[in-house]
Amino acid sequence: MVEGPKDAAALRIKPMSTALLILIYFAFISLGLPDGVLGAGWPAMQSEFRIPYGLAGLVHMVTAGGTIVSSVSAGRVLRRFGTGKVAAFSVGLTAVALFGFSASPSFWWLILAAVPLGLGAGAVDAGLNAFVAAHYESRHMSWLHCFWGIGALSGPLVLSLFLSRGGSWRSGYLSIGILQFVLVGALALAMPLWAKVPGRDLGESPQNETSPRPFSFLLKLRGVKWTLATFLIYCGIESTMGLWGGSFLFKIKACDAASAARWVSMFYASITVGRFITGFVTYRLSNTALIRAGALTILAGVTLMLAPLSLPFSLAGFAFVGFGCAPIFPCMLHETPVKFGEKNAQVLMGIQMAVAYVGATFLPPIFGFVASATSLAILPAVLLGYACILLVGSERTRWLGAKKQGYGQIK
């Protein structure tokens, strides 16, 4: 059979799509690298600056605030400048911020450097998620967030390597900043590829032809509010478990401090491994089926933590919750252009990321205030409530999509 012009064009495009996808994977590793560094390096930073230990929360809040702001505005920025330019500039912002951390002469310079760190992270996160959801299959979204987990696990390891050899926390931040600048160069070289990757087939749906709408309009679309609520609660589960799970094991389950810390790491490792496995499972199961399975697995894990059983059951509950979290976030993101159209997805992706960061930023401290007035023993009960809301919200969005009018229609 003679190869036609369209076949030849497809053969030329495929290596470009693969090359760009590999670069996006590396970008997500770099996105995860700074996330765990502050917590790992704070004991040394706090000692050097001679400041109260709790001020780490202020640095975290400033970073999260910048991330939320840039996520909300990401749709407009992406439409104007394109994903390639926004990704390169945003990674450059995070690199400058990391250099700022490494050179900070006082604590208040850390606060200043946290602003570009948050702004850069939010824009690149929303932009790359929207691009992958519109151009690649679901498995790549799961693997993408698996690579973020690799970065989040690697950042503290890089820092600990310098500290264990008698170096400074500043060297850890500097080395990660250099890696970010290398990525900026790679993104700049790959700039022409972004426009050459074809979009995936989203099916025949009226909203796929809709021009971008303002968020006030998008909020009126069927399913948007339930979707946003699901993002908020999911990130509340993951971040609350990550922040308070170790304290729960130590204070309530009589686990020693070192083991409790290891099991928190295992919780994040189970999410990372689970997302790697999810990429292969997407060949067999749909996004909605994986979201439902994840929510039910979280319910099973939280039930094991809640039951008055021995410590091994609680530890098994940690692993179950981690594996349950694995498919939910990437699968929900990947469904965005299918539900609401590719044009609307850029705006909604930024809003979804902003809502997710709100959940991750505020729900854990709210639980901390409640637990300080009651007991850490309520952690499984609170997570159980979150998991039920998550399951109801995800099933509600699935039900709306199954109705005749489907997603993307005005209520």
C-alpha cells in the first residue's frame, strides 16, 4: 500500500508528540522537586535564622497563595501566550525563586522568594495538565502525576544528601534551582513542538465547539460545581492525611516517631506507585470507573484506621488510602475537556487547580484547630466524612454526564 500524505504527516507528528511528552514528564518532576524541600530543610533553616519554628507555615501560605492566584488566571494567560511560552516562563520563575531561597540573608527574604515560587508553580501546573488532558490519553495523565511524586520524593533526598555530608540547606536549594534552569533551556528549544501535537478525539459534543467563556458563565454549566467540590475534598483528604497521619500513629496508635514518619512517606509512595499502575489499568477501565474505585478504596482504608484494631490494621489503612488517592486526581483532570470542551478546559483547569490548592492549604489547618480542641483520634472519622462526600460528588458528576443533556449544558 502506498503511503498517503496524511499517513506521512502522522508519522512525522508522532515522534514530536513523544518527545514533547517526555519533556512534560521531566517538567512535572521539576514541579514536584521544591514541594517537600521546605519541610525537610526547615530544622536547619530555623536554627540558622533563629526564628520561631511555626513560621514555616507562613512561607507555605505565601507560596500557596501565589499558586492559587496564578491558577485562577492561568486560562486567560494560556490563551494569550500559549502553553509552551507559559511553561518556560513559569519554570524560570520557580528557578529564580529557588536561587532566592539559597541566597536569602534573613527569614523575610524567604517570604519574598516564596511569591515567584507559588506564581510559577500554579501556572505551569494548570497549563501542562490542560495540555495533556486535551492531547494525550488518560494513562499519560496518571504517569504525569506519578512523575510529580518522584520529584516530591526526590527533593528532600537531594537536600538530605547535602546536609548529611556537612553541607548547607542552601546548597540543596541551589542545586534544584540549577536543574530548573536546565529545564527552562529544554522548554525553550522545544517551543515549536507545542503547536504540532494533534488534539485527541473528544467525541461529538456541542460544548467542544464552544469558544472560551468567562468563569461566571462556566459556573452555570451542569456539573461544574460538583466537580469543583470533588477537587476540594480530594485534596483535603490527601493533605490532611499527609500532615496529620504521622501524629495520629504516634499519639493514638502508640507507634514510635521514626516509624510514624516512615509510614507517612509510605503513604506518598503508595500514591506514586498507584499512579504508575493506574496508567496501565486505563487500557481496561474508564476514568469514571477508576475514580469510583479510588473513592471506595479510600473508604476501606479509613475504615481500617477507624476500627479499634491493632496497629498493623491501621498501617494497612494508610496504604489503602494512598492507593485509593492514586487514580482520582489525574483521572478527574483528564475528564475536564470531555465534560466541558477543550476551549473551556483551559479556564476550568486553572480554576480546578486553584480549588485543589485551597483544599490542600486550608482543610489540614482547620482539622488541626478542631483536633487541638478535641483529640487526634477523630482523624479517621473526619477522613471518612470527606471520603463519603468525595464518593457522592464523583457519582453525582458521573450521573449528570450520563443524562441525555450531559455535561456542558446550562442548568
